[in-house]
Amino acid sequence: MRILTSETQEKVGQTVELMGWVATRRDHGKLIFLDLRDRSGIIQMVVTPKSPAYETASTLRSEWVISVKGEIKARPEAMVNKDIKTGTVEISVSEIEVLNPSVNPPFPLETDGHDIGEENRLKYRYLDLRRPRLQYNIKLRSQFVQKVREYLFSQGFTEIETPYFTSTTPEGSRDFVVPSRMYPGQFFALPQSPQQYKQLLMVGGFERYFQMARCFRDEDLRADRGFEHTQVDVEISFVKREDVMEIIEGMMTTVVEAMGKTIRQKPFPRFTYAEAMAKYGADKFDMRTEEEKAKGILAFAWVTDFPFFERTKEAPPAGGWTFTHNPFSMPAPEHLEWHLKGEQIEKIITQQYDLVCNGFEVGGGSIRAHKPEILKATFKTMGYSEEQIQKEFGHMLEAFSFGAPPHGGIALGIERLIMILTGESYLREVQAFPQTAKGHPSVMNAPTPISAERLKEYGLKLDEKPKAK
Ligand code: ASP
């Protein structure tokens, strides 16, 4: 018959049972005050010396798990606690059962936690998660994902998972690789994105795909970057650039407004890459005034017409050109001729679109090259030999030769969006178990060396001793 602390206000006068954690215990003369925390919030409880629970109450410490029975009483008007949602009531405790005691937590849980060292917070992430700020962030993320799903389902999308054990997909980062036991000395790559699979789903006739896709990228960690992140990954057949932008704009508007947010400008303003660079000196920018920032307003904008290629800083593949955004993109129709002939490379514009919000790039996508010769021309421009193209992308070229529909898509970074919606500055504040800045996971010890026998199974030999973390 357990009820939640959030349900107490409507049950004044009733005797109820609550379960949760002791947030604090304060002894005031003879009275013991307990704050009980559950998933819905906090409530104050009072234990008088006459209560049969008094003795147990006097032994309680922070973070003990208890079950409590007591009567819900209205607090006098003058004593309403405005700091908590249940501040108009309190529980007069008659019974307490200790479900599990706790050792002393390594850091306080009632603060926002910003002042606690990251390594320590992530080592005890399961405790850190109990703090109200993280409960809020992680629940808001779940709400966002639910609303995105609802919207996409309402538009006829199908949610489809794609493999993690796969081969490389170029997104401009390094791959994480997994050794194969069945094929010693050979490796899978974890996907930097489901890019190729989602396009193959278009060839497979699904027309409207989405997935909450986990992406793995071995890159330097930053405030808004981890080894793993999740994207709302979308791909649609028989569309033009405008159609994809319209669907995504509709989705973002519906979702964030349902979550109580205000959008600065609708429809979202659009800038070409050249206009954005001229106006803001960057392709991601913040259009809000100080006042709008204070109000938490969301300033979305689209950026389009990016150059397809830029000069490489390094080989391989030797060639001198690499893609700016996505090698699977389609060039602008008026530049298709140049693209196929490999001419005027620096002038070729891609049908790529980025979604910007409050200074972050929160999404990006493109209309794709759905004909083999167009995709082939992209890799040729990037200096790939015919043989390399066949080896690395032959499966895509072949798939496109079986009547691939015209298609395009986008991916939106969930963590960045949730950072914006919650006002957080670090990706780790919106992931339940993020990597530390030093590149190891929360709570667990990894990476770790593996035994000589297992190395042998994988056909691997180590040159160097494992480095200390
Ligand atoms: N695969 C791209 C990315 O991860 C997004 C897309 O073009 O759909 O950035």
C-alpha cells in the first residue's frame, strides 16, 4: 500500500505507508525530524518521544532505506515549507522499519554536486544519481525521448535497430575496434553512426526509419563530447531537403513546446554557410539576447549550403580533399556535373543541413547520393583508388544499383539537446553513467588488460606493457 511523497497532500488525515531514503535527520530537543526522499521528491516526518518508532528513529542516518507508517497532517499556514513541493504537510510517524542501513556516503547528496570532484562523483555515480538535479536531468531526457518517439510514430516512422558489430563508417573520428575470436587477428568496428545501415534500410523499402542510436567515436573528450553518445537517427525516402527540414522542425517544435519551452523564432531562421560565417564567424552560433538567455528561450536555426569538400590536413587516403560533413551526401543539383567530372571541387556545395540551437550544433544531415556513380565520384575526389572504393564501399555501390530510392536524413544529438533543455554545461550531467574526463567509465574499472590466454585466442600480441591509468 506504499504511496509516494508526491501523493501525500491529497491524503491529509490518512494513515499511509511511505518508502525511501533518509535524506536528513535533525534532532530538535526531544523531537526527531526526518526528511524522506523517494523518486517523486521529499517530505518531512516528525517522530515524537511517544511514538513507538522513536527508538528506531534515533538510530537512523543519512541514506538508510526505510519504510514508514504515519498520519499525514497539514502544517499550520505560517509553517508551510516553500522549498519543497510537499511543504504543506508532514508525517506524524508511528512505525519505522529499516529496510537497509547505509554506510556514510562519500559526499553530500542534497546539494547540486557541482563542487564535488568529477572522479569521485563518477566513482560513486549510483549515489550521485540520487541527487535531485540528476534525477531531474535523467527523467527529462526520458521524457524527451518519449515525445520524439510519439511524434515520429505519428508520422508513420518505423523504429529499427542496426548492428554494433560492424565495419567502419567514416564520420570524421577514429573507430573503436573489437577483436574477433572466430577470426583471430581481425576486428569489428563499433559504428560512429548507423549511416550506412540506415541508407540500406531505404534500399530495403522502409521509407521512414528512426532509431535512438548509440554512436561510438574514439575522440578527445570535451565538455560536450564523450566516447558514446545517442542520436535521434532518421532517414526518409522520396524526399527533398525541404521535406526533411520540415519534418524535423515539426518534431522539435512539438516536442520542446510540449515540454514547456519557448522557441525564439518560427519557422526556424535559415542561413547559408556563407551567410552564417559572414554574420557570426562560425557555423554554430547563439542568436539570443542576454534577456532571452536568462529566460531559457531556444533559438533554433538551420544552416545549409556547406562546401562538400575541404583540403585534408593529413593523408591517407592521399588526395588532398576530404568531406566537410558527410561523404554520403548529394551535391547541389547545379554542381552535380562538376562532381561527376571531379572539377571545381572547392566550389561544390553539398545538400547538407545542420540544426543549430543556442550556440551548439544539435543535428546534421543531408540528401544522399543514391546512385552508385555519384557516391563513387565522392570517393574518387577524396583520392581513393578504384580498388579501395570497391573494398570499403563496394557493398553500398552494389546496393544502390538495385533501385535505391532517393533519400535523405538527419541525426540529432540527444545529449546536446538535453544539455540545452536543462541548462547544463557538461555532457556527463545528462548521461546516467558517463565516461570520466580521463576516459574510463563510471563506477567500473575499464579499460583493463586481458589475460595471455585470451590474447592468444584473439591472435594478438602486445608490444607494450599496459599503461597505468
Ligand atoms: N550520420 C550523420 C552523423 O552522425 C548524420 C546524418 O547525416 O544522418 O552526423
